[in-house]
Amino acid sequence: MKIAIICAFYDEIIYYKDKYNIDIEKTENLIKIGNKEVLIVKSLVGKVNAALTIQKVIDNFKPDYVINSGCAGAISDKLNISDIVIITSSIYHDFTPAEIMQKYTPNKGIFVSDDYLVKKAHEVSKNLNINVIEGTIATGDCYVTEKEVKDKILNMNAICTDMETAAFMHVANINKIPFLSIRGISDFADGEDVDEINSSYKAAMITEELIKVL
């Protein structure tokens, strides 16, 4: 079985560097987790980088599963720093007008995670004694700091925000590749980077254990 882990930037792959001694300067590192062949890929930040990277991974590596591991900003006041969100669906918050997005993207612009991966991620989280929350993430090519944007995202029923997940999931859904994003809450979407390494570390721990049971 072949599995790809995609992270956007350095802080999100520190766990894999510490555990598997990967070279974080490289775009791709091939390792073994259990008996699985795992490609760890750095996409860089933003929707275009995310889409280009996952399509390249699908075409060249031909993974059975793709998992995105990293951090996100909280939009819901029910989230705290280092909480883990298992992303069940994703949307774009900066694709307007909405009717154009709904017309030209799959499932009217709502991208969904693989049910089996969601279920197994919950199971391994319990074994690690890590509490997880399910929810929708809103993706856009910007830092979300303004109250108006936060309110817009909340009205879209999303609880956190980032700059890659919907693009990853958009491409995965079109290619019919089972996909899951696991995101640790690093900040409150207020322009302050609080805990990117530690929140990504916890997301990576769940990702690692998830891969072992697939």
C-alpha cells in the first residue's frame, strides 16, 4: 500500500523530521511507516501550490490514500489552541460569486473527506488520548483576521480556516482518491502565529497512527 502525506511548509513536517530523520529542505521524502510506503511531500502555501502538488503526487506516486497533515486557524469560539480538527468537508471562502463556484466545481463547491479515513482517524485518536473535533474548513489565499471575513466563514458553517485544504480535496475528489485532512489549531485567525509546530505535531501523530491501521 502507498500513502502520501502532504504538508504545506516546514513547521508542519517537523514531526516527521524528528521521527524519521527526513530532509525538510527536500520537496519529497520516501519513508516506511509500518509496512506502508509513505511519501511525505511539501507543497508550499496556497491553493495553486496545493492543487499542483497533489495532482503531481497522484499522477506519479499513485497513492491509495492521501492525507494532509498540518495546522489551521480557529474561526469557531469552541476551538482552542492545539485542538485537533478532523476535516469532514472543505469549501473556498474567497471564490465569489457563490453561484459561479457552485456551477463549476464538484458538489457545488463542497468537497468531502473519505468516510473510512474519518472513522479510522477517530479510532486512533482515542488510543492516543487526543480529543478531536469534526468540522468543515474554509480555504482561501489570505490570512483571515478581519471580523467581516470570520463572520462570513461562520455563516458558511466552517469552524476553521487555512490556505490549502479545499484545493487538496478538490483535486482528490475529482481523481476519486480517498483523502483526509487533519489540522491542529495553531491560532485564532487574528494574525498571530501562536503554536504552529506543536499543533502540527499532534496532527502528525494522528496521521502516523492512522497510516499504521490502514
